[in-house]
Amino acid sequence: MKKIVRIAIVAGFFSSCVSLEEKPQSFVTSENFYKTDEQAIAAVNAGYRKLYETGQSLYNSLFQIGVEMATDDYAAGPRARNAHVRAISGLTHDPLNDRMEQLWKQSYDAINVSNIAVDRIALIDAAEIEETLRSRLINEAKFLRALHYFNLVRWFGGVPVVLHETTELTPENLYVEKSSEDLVYQQIIADLTDAEALPTTYASSDVGRATSGAVKSLLSKVYLTHKEWKKAADKSKEVIDSKTYALFTDFADVFNVATKNGKEHIFSAQFKGYFNYQGNSLASRSAPTEPPGINGDYADMINKPGKLYESFSDTDKRKNITFVTSMVSPTDGKTYTFEPHLYKYYDPAAVGSQGNSSKNLPILRYAEVLLIYAEALNEDNNGPTAEAYGAIDEIRTRAGITKLADSNPALNIDAFRDFVFQERRKELVFEYQRWFDLARRGADYYVATLKAAGKTNAAPRHIHFPTPQREINLNPKLKQHPDWINY
């Protein structure tokens, strides 16, 4: 618990100005902060905190309103009042969109925290920190840095790669041009290769930190996205063969507070309601407004023409965990029925105050590793192998639906790929995966899927987001993404 508190404290040092009433000698700067092992731990904790800070932070709704709205599955709900969010939902966004600015800004803020940790923890006197702890903390920071660059390169294409703290306000330090996508991926892979040395598990007081399993899982996803199929298959197989993770028997346990950080969870954004405003805001944003006392925002809704809800059979055990169509009002005791709402993060312990949901958000979980393995094997072998069928069928069996090996035992590469993407769509609803999946299949697939789902403004440029105009104005070396020039 102590370490969780430190996250919030140190995040303040790096992300905002604070008014201190303590004695002047208590003021901490980056020059005199990195002196002890405890300070090093607190600094890396600040990097974790950047994932889910209060408000619309990266993994606390910014992904949803800034990215997932631009898919076939989601739309701006009736209470999504921000014009920039509604523009993303309708695919009319442009380089002036303030959500694009936040995706860019918050990602680089988080990268800066990791850069400082990597550089300065390396300089702590050997008498003040054990070498195993030093190495672990630096590798945790590298994992977080790689995660943010992975998001950035998928959203924006080539981006500036900054690997060290900015200590001088010179043009050379402030104005960095974009690296190619391949170079960004090289850096991501280099950081993750180093970070594979992280521990397999931690003591209970450190649950939630990046492990070697998290690193390997993310690396398999990086290879998959970069179409390095053999490497993706091999790395995901390492995670599977480690026997460290397994599917929950009950899909509901993936999202139950009582089973947080359990055997299926590889790496998650950690939320704790009623504590320093660290609740999962997706619960409130998707909760219904109809039943009195629920107090939902209904700012995130299902895109009805996309038929996400209808894609689930009634026998699919995931359906009633993923969606809700009726609730009992805590105010009048009546049952209210309504159109399907997203439901994964609704916390029964925070009725009427869903901004205090304590449900974690999975960033990496074992079900996705199985799907990565199945997809990579299919692509690498020009068709599905028995192992590929076995991986996808673990998930389908848990869901209570027919095994693919039984219903479609002789699929070709294209048909099996489509089944994997259908399974990803249903398994990973509301987990910040859909836009990435659509975009990595290419512009033609993205546009066809979005138009079929009623989003007729979809265009090839939408498989990337525009470089924010604000950043271009500030940095003369930045150029707009080619697809967004003269659009």
C-alpha cells in the first residue's frame, strides 16, 4: 500500500505545479531526488501512475474517447458533449482535435518520466541501491516507455524518438524530427528485449508491476503488429509454455474486483475507487441513465449499425458480462429495461457513484496471448495448424460456444484470420483493442468495415491519426502525416 501512495506523490513532482506548506528544505528536484532506493522506486511508480491518472488520462478513458470512438463498435453517447469527441465518432476529426493533442502530450509526458528514471537511477550511488533492484527498476521504466511508443507509432505513424531527459532548452534538444516507423519499432523491441530480464512474479505488495511475462506478451503483440509472424508465434508460445498464466474458468472473473490481478491478468491499469480519485471512469461513462439512482453518464455507447451486440449468440457466456439490458433501481426497486449498454467495468460496490469503480482495466491478458499465437501461426504457416485451432478453441470453450475445430476444421488462411478477428472483437470488447485491430488490417479493410457499420465518412487516412497541429506549430521539424496533408 505504501508504494501506491508514493505513485500519486511523485506524479505530482513531474506533472504539475504544487503548493507546498512544508519547510523549504523539503522541496525535491530531479537533481537531488534520485539518491536512494526508495526514491528510485517512487520515481518508477510515477511512471505507472501516468497510465491511469485522475481525469481523462491514457488508460482511464482517453483511449476510448480519443481512439475507440473511431471504430465500428463505439459511438459518442447522448451525454458525450465534447465536440472533439463527437468528431472522432463521426470521423470528421482533424489536426486541431484536442483529443489528438492529449494522446500525443500525455504519451510524451509519460515517456519523459520513464526517460528520467532510466537515466538517473543508473547514477545512484552503489551504496544506496542494490544492483538487482537498480536493474529491475530501469527495466520497468523501459517496459513503460516501450508501451507508450508502441501506442504512438500505431496512432500517428513515425514519431520523434526521445530517450533522455531534456536538460537544456536548446533547439537541438527541443526540436526533434520524426523517426520512421521501422526505427520506432526497433527502439520498442530494444527496450522490451532488455526488460525481459524482469522477475516472473512479485511479492503481494508489488502486484501490478511489469513482469517478464508482461514484457514477452507485449513483445509478441509488437511482432504481430509488425507482421513478424514467426517471432510473434515464438514469443507468445514462451508465455503459454511458462504456465504462469491461465484463463479463468468463469469469464466474469476477468472483471471482478475480488479476482483482480489473477491468473489471467498479465498487466493491468490499477484502479481503486474511493481513494484519491483513482476510480475507473469507463464504468460511469457507459452506465445507463434510465434507472433512478444509477447516475450513469452514458457518454460511451455501442454503435448500433455495427451490430456488436448482435454478433454474440445467446449462448455465449461473455454476452451478459459484456453488456447489460436491464437493471434494478436502487432508489425505487423497480426493474428498468433499455438498449444494450457496455457493462464490463460496472462495479456493484459503487452503485450511484460509478466514477469510483475499482475494476481494473486489462492492458494485457492471457486470452489475448492465445489469440496472438493463433493468428501468428496461421500467418506463418499459410493456414491454421492444430496448435492454432487449439489456442482459439480454449477461448471459445470458456465462452460456451462450439469449438472452431469441430465447426470449421479445414479453414484456409483467410477464413481462419477472419475467425480470429471475430473472436478478438467479442473477447476484447471495451478493452482498447478494436481500433488497433482494424487499422493493422489496412485502409481498405478499415474503410469497408466502418462504412458497413454506418460510419460513411471513413477514409483511408483514418488508419492513422493526424499529427496535432499544436505540436507542428511548436516544433518546426515536425511534419504532418502524409495521409493528412491536403485531406
